[in-house]
Amino acid sequence: MSAGLADNVRKYRRTAGLSQEGLAEAARLSLSTVRKAEQGGHVSMDTLAALAGAPENRTPREDLFAGGGRCRTR
């Protein structure tokens, strides 16, 4: 995963006011998966979709991949 994508995951989590633990719970993922995503590790598209679609996060998926790192929520 690219550093820009990892940064976007972290930015959206923080914008939503979530801890890594909170995002993991909301996305129904393990804490280690969230950490791996934020550190630029390899994660699946399903994982990215779960992170983006977590009820408390609600990040437009395409924004995770945006080079500019826009930080907007719905």
C-alpha cells in the first residue's frame, strides 16, 4: 500500500474522531489490520472498503485514493 493511502486512512480516522481501536471495532476488523493499513502494509480492497465504510467514518472510498489527501466526510 502506498504511503499516501496509509496517510489518508489515518487522516480520515482522526477526522472522524476515532482511535485505531474505535475504527477497528466500527469496521469489524482487528486492531492489527487497522495498524497495518496506517503503516502502509498490504491490505485487501475488502479491508479498505470496510475502513472507508465504517459507520462512524463514512469516508468516500475514492477519497482514500486521492493524491491530494482531501479530508471531507459525508
